[in-house]
Amino acid sequence: MKRGKRASSNNKSFKIIRNILIILVVVILIFILSNYIIFDKNKKINLIINNRNITSNMKNDVVIKDDVIYLSKLDIQNFFDKHIYEVDNLIVTTYDEKIAEIGFDDNEIEINGKTQSTKAHARVGDDGEKYLPISEMKDVYGIDIEYHDKTKVVTIDSTDREQKQCTLKNNVLVKSSSGIIGKTVAKAKKGSNVIKVNETKNNKTLIRTEDGKLGYVKSKNLENEKIIRQAEEPKKQIENKVNMFWDYFSMYSTAPDRSGSSFEGINVVSPSFFYLDEEGNLKENIGNEGKKYIKWAHDNGYKVWPMVQNTGENMIDVTSQVMNDYQKRKELIESIERACVENNLDGINIDFENMKQEDIDLYSRFIIELTPRIKEIGDVVSVDVTAPDGGETWSMCFDRNVIGDVADYIVFMAYDQYGISSTKAGTTAGYNWVKLSLEKLLKTEEIKSDKILLAIPFYTRLWAEGSDGKATSTVVNMKDVERILPNGVEKQWDNDLKQNYIEYINGNTTMKMWIEDVESIKEKISLIPEYNLGGVAEWQKDMEDNSIWKIIDTEINK
């Protein structure tokens, strides 16, 4: 029995010693592996954009020729400008406040209408792809760019982003991972300055070395942290909800005299100052009255975003001609920009309607090319669109996703659900239809909610329905509804449409009206805080009941 106990005890001691040895071996291996220098050397040029190595996501390699750094058009599209475009042997690219043209022959680039010399032009690579000299386009994309020859790394930093710098307290090995084991990507010397990217939970910090390598070091090895570049926060012209009314007058009339008046909650006005002529040129209807109007608006603290319209006979063809010609689009854009500057305007409201469905992408190009020129002068671009479902020339001519992505605001004209061309009587803007259309803009078209302005009607229609069931309509201003209703007509509330409805007989005709009043407007306006929309627009001034202004101001800011 004693011998058995002694053998058992020896076995236990052996297992303990064995386990201790295994643990020691593992610890030693970890120590060796974590400090052994297995350099992760770049076999091809790596691209670091804003401290992210995106090399594996690139369509084509970085090309460096005669000290010029090139990226393929596909990679520019992927990382900088998804709307990049080629026309007339030019590549046209937009980014924030810049639109640039660069060709394949001359060493020059045009940025926002001004030409400057470059060391290189666009080129076709050996792989057949088109490449842009991105190192010559720093002003376009708002970047700093540098090639680190020793490590084969190109770094690109957006100049509007914050950047932090630290100094190394010791010589360190920069690791590929924040864990225990990782490849050594670089050696960094004591006293060298590194870019601090972010700190992890296990007291490691992701840094970028002076020669562009990304990796982790122990946080305790860093000192003297400081911000070497401040972030540039985008500034909105209107910090709160937009509350804009359209002030319409024809091209043959003059701006109304609003002197001495003000409107509760309004912060933007949109007079009909501009339109296209039969040649597709910009014409203005400002004059002395318009200048007084602008002064009145500014004196009241209102921003002025005039309309640019394409209304009139044959304008569908004229608009198409402009959209299909890059130079004509460019001339129109330059005219709009010049008019904004000369008249001290704060923005522009593009109200192009009745366009060919086949021009949908070209109209988007117009907005893409217009927006940087207007943003550069500090002005705002708003674009009017109809509901997502409708006719070819009324609804299917808008790519709302692209317009909403590019413009500052997309203005959803939430009317006419049943309009002048309808032979069936119906509401101008039923709540359920407005809500459904908004959800399509948000979910299907993927437009950011704070970019959408909900445009509401200050009018309705009185329908005359014959015995054959066909109906015709006339417009009735909101302020005139009560005046035209016959005595004794009873209103009925429709809880789906959120409107009062009336119906009565006039001879052999059935008269119908879905009323736009304070109650119906209040219901539609409630959708703005519900969906966190950017604000409201009203069509049109002088059709309203004056009590509506306080209601709108209260409701949109709930």
C-alpha cells in the first residue's frame, strides 16, 4: 500500500512539473514571437486614406510616374466621387465645393471655371484603365497626399478632419495587431513624431509612422499629444427647421411690395426671379422691385432662394436640349452663379418640371455640376421634386436619390394628388398619400430626412362632376374656401385623408371639395417632426389664411 501511494504521489509531481514547463515554453514563445522582427513588407504600393489601409479594396494599383501619383478613375469613383463623369474627352469630377475638368492631352485642370497648369494630365494606363493625377488634384478633393518611397506607401489625408500627433518616448516595434502576437510592421525611433489614430481597450494605440506605416504600440510609449489640424465642422445656413414660402409672379409681372410686413416663423423666401428662355438661357425678372424685395427680406432676417423655372410652351424640348449639352449646362450654371453673386442672394431653388424621362440622368448631372459652384459662394441649392409615383414627364424624370445626395435640400411638392388633368375628383394632398410618399423618399430613395422639405398647398380644388362621372376642377385658395361654400353645406371629417370634405348638388352637377384649412395643414405639418424632416415650404404666398403662420411655426418645431 505504501509503494502505491508513493507512485501516485510521484505521478502527480511529474504532471505538475510538466504543466509548469509547458506554461514556461508558451510564455517564452509568446515573448519571442511578440518581439521577433518579422517585417511586413509591402510588395506593391499601399494606399492609406484617412488612416485606413484600403489597398485590398482597390480596383487597380496606384501608379507613380515622373513623381506624379495616379489613381484609376474607378478608384476615384469608389473613394472620392461616385458621380465622376466623362464627356467630350474630359473627365469631370465633383467634390464638396469643387467641380473640375481634366483632359487627356494638355497639362491643365479647370476648377470651378478657372484653369490652372499641372505637371500631368489624365492618361490611359497599360491595363487600359483611365487614371487621374490625384497628386495634382489636391485642391479638388481637399487633401494632403504624400508618397513614402522607403515603405512604398501613399498617404492621403482630408484637410477638413482632425489630426493628432504624439512623440515616441522610446524606440518601439510597431505591430500589425493590438493583441499579444503580431507582425512587426516598422521600427520607430525615440523622439520621432507619429500620427495618433485611436486607442484600444488594452492600452495599445494605433499610430501612423513618419513613413506611412500603420500599426500598434503601447500607449505608455507616447507623449506630448497635440492636435495639429482642427476638424472643419460644416456650417448650415439655416440651423433650425427651414420655413420657406414661394412668392410667385409671372415673367411679365414684377416682385410684390412686401414692405412693412413680416411673417411668423418664416426664414426663407423664394421669389420667381429666374426662368429659361426659348434658347435655354437664364433670364431674370428682378428689376428695381426685385431689389427692394431682396432688401425687405434681408431686413427681416429672411434668406432669399429664388426659383429658377422652366415653365412655358415647348420648354420640355428646350430643357432637354440644355440637359443633353455639357457646354450649355455649364453656361447655365455659370449664369446662375453670377446672378447669385450680383444680387446678393443666399441660395437657389431649381424648379424644373415637365421633363423627358430619358433625360433623368442628365438632369441629375445638372444638379451635380451646379451644386459645387453654388456652395463655393456660400449659397444653398434646393431642388423641387414630385411624388415618386406618377407620369413619365411629371414624376419619372427625377432621380431623387442622386438629387437628395447632392443638393442641400430636396423639396417634395406634396401636391397635386388629383390635379388639373384628372377627370376623377379627388383630394389635392391627402395625409395618407403624403405620408406614404415621404416614406418612399426616406426608405426607397434613401434620402436623409433632414434634407427633405415638405411642400404643402395653400389651395384646394372645387370639383364639378357630371352625370357621366367625369369631373373638372378649379383652384380655390385656402383663404377663399369659406366664402364660396353655399349656406348649409355640412363638412365631414375624413380620418384617412385628415381633411374636411364637402359635397352638394348644383343643378345637374355634383360639387365636391376636399378642403385645405388649418386642420388639414396641421396634420400634414405633424409629419415634419415625426420624420425629423428639414422643414417646410408653402405654395404659395397670398393664398393662405393668415392664422396659418403661427400654426406652422409651432408644429414644425415640436
